[in-house]
Amino acid sequence: MENLHHIVVVGGGAGGLELVTRLGNKLGKKHKARISLVDAGLTHVWKPLLHEVASGSLDASANEINYRAHARKHHYEFQLGRMSGLDRSAKEIVIAAFHDDEGNEVVPERRIPYDTLVIAVGSTANDFGTPGAQEHCLFLDSLRQARRFHNLMLNAFLRKNHEALQGKPHSLNISIIGAGATGVELAAELRLASRELPVYGMNHLKSSDVSISVIEAADRILPALPGRLSAAATRELQRQKVQVLTGQPVSEVRENSLVMKDGTELPSEMTIWAAGIKAPAFLADLDGLEANRGNQLMVEQTLKTTRDNHIFAFGDCAACPQPDSDRPVPPRAQAAHQQADTLFETLCNRLEGKEAVPFVYNDHGSLINFSKYTTVGNLMGNLSGRSMYIEGKVARLFYVSLYRMHQVALHGFVRTGIIWLMDKISRAMHPRLKLH
């Protein structure tokens, strides 16, 4: 194994895990290359589902993938740790020391050699330096943060239910800063939670006691998507009694309130930041690799970094140019999936001395899910190039299929079918919401 070409992929998100799975099945299984995945966590959950974990409508324990178990089945190695540096001359990555919850060092800082390096570390929320955001906002960048949000939400509902029982003021104000897909879908999930929890004993707190606001600096929600989709999403949020505030930049976040740019102060006991993303900060100065102001690594259309022929990057952490466009590939799950497919071909070609494959992004449309209420979206026509607006059960079917496609890429059709059946059984046997 030591003499084999070593491909190291850093980041086990949607794209990174799909890539190592295919490389392991193709190259690792046949001992044509050594494949390694490095990630700071032990398990994988599809990031577009984190808002459902946060609200309790999805049990992460039943949907997460253990990297070690998955690596054994798909012929790659897994290394637990967070990448903290790079030595391009020695062709090694630096992995920070790993500590337990008590702060004790479990594994010291170490170095992992590579022949080809792929960086797919995703993105984090961008608070744009807003005062108080880091101190008082909740974020949904990771499974740990989603679980923390869920616990805080349950405690907030429990506290307000007790206050209602005591005849005290008990309104709960929840604010979501940022009306992209995550913010809009989270608002719908939280409204569902406010209606479901009284069924499970919190019957002194009414859904009308829970105020949910979505705040967007642009003049409409979902500003990156077509106007018709934005208008439909606005109508659905308003139908679900979610307050929609547009053209309202937040200038400061306080412990129990928000200060708007015009000086207006809004009460907010729970504030979630879902506006904007940026790549992890350590990429901005990674041994001379070129990065932009959002910390994204600059790559060529082949996904190879501009200053090193042995290093590739893709997904949210990479700025990939596209022909006939002055904008890079958008940071979306479907883009990462397509890039993983292209990079798989490139890395296989690389071992055979063949040319890299240029990446061309194909926008298949967008879907926004409003929990159990409805789904709206637009699908791009491959031939006409026009988008088709869809909603309701048809849109919901397409939305669910996105996650199933991700599972097929990781497990194959047979295992995904079994997982789907187990999900159906689990939902029939367990509460609609996770209550702990």
C-alpha cells in the first residue's frame, strides 16, 4: 500500500464522501491507488438536512453515516482530525491535535503524505462582522450545532409552556436572519414544531404564542432564485403565520433583540444566522495557494488549484470559473455532486497519464420544501433551457429524490431501497418530532 499513489480527500461532506466512495470502489478495491478521507467528525449527515435535525423533524442518529464503517465497506481509509496546514514542498497536510470533550489530547498533531490532494471542506456561515452575531446567534454549519439548536429549542418551548401554566407572559420570539433556502425551510419546520409539541404535553403553549420571523437584507426572499419562486415562497410563509421582513439589514444582534439598520429594535429570544457563507478561514493562507476574499481556493475549470498541479478543490470551498460567465459555480449541493463526478474521472485519468476533464455546471433547478405543508420549485429543461414551475406532491417527490440520489451514490440502489423501507417503518413507529 505504501508504494501506491496516495489520494487524500479532506472533507467528508456531500461531495467529498461521494468522491472517496467511488474512488475506493474503483481504485482502492483493485489496489490501483490508496484512498484516504480526512474529516473532523466521525459521522456524515447530508448538510441540506441540518435544518430538519435542528427542528426535530429528522432524527440524525438514524440518518448519519459512520465514516469508519463506510470506509471499510468501500475500500478507503479514514483519518479523524481537522486539517490545519499544508506543506506543499513535502507534499504533506497537517492535522491538528485531537482533544476529547474534557480538553485532553487524544492524538497529537500529525502529518499525512499525499501524491494527489483534494480539498472539499465546504463552507461556514458568514456573519459579515455584524456586532453580536458570534455571541448571540445560533448557526447550522454542522451536526453538533444542529443538535445544540434542537436542545435549546425544546428547552425554550418547555420554559414558555411552564410560564403559560403560571399565568405569566409566555410569548417566544424566534428570528431567522437570512432568507435563502436554509432560512426559509427552517421557518416552516419551526412552525410545524410549534403546532406539534402541544400534542406531546406542552399543551399550555399555543402555536400563536410562537412568533417566527424571517429577515432578509435584499428586497425579496430567496434572492438568488427566480422571482416566481420567491413570490410563491413568500405566500406560503405568510400562510403559515411566519413574518417576512425584506429590505431589512440587521446592524446588531443583542442577547434578546435585533437592531435593524433603520434603528428599529425587534425582540428575539432565539436568533439563527442563515445569511451568507464563506470558506473556512485557514484556506486564506494555505502555503501560497491562491484564494479569494471569501477564503475560497481559486481553481481552474478542471478543479485543479491555480498554483499547484497536485492539489484540487471543489464544492463550497472552491471558486471554479465557467465558460461564457464572469461568475464562479454557485455553492450548491447539486454543484458539489456534479463536481465529484467530474473529479472522479479526472483522478482516474491522472493515474493513466490522461488529461483532466473540464467541469461544466448544469443547473437542474431549485426546490424549496415547507416541511409537511408543501414544496415549490423550478426544474430546468435540458433541451429548451427554460425552467418549469412545480409545486405540491410532484415537487415534493423531486425534493425527496435529491437525498435518495445522494444515498444511492454512497450505498448503491439495493441498500438505499432498504434504507428507504426502514425510514418508512421508523416514521410509523416514532413521534413526528424528536422529543429529546
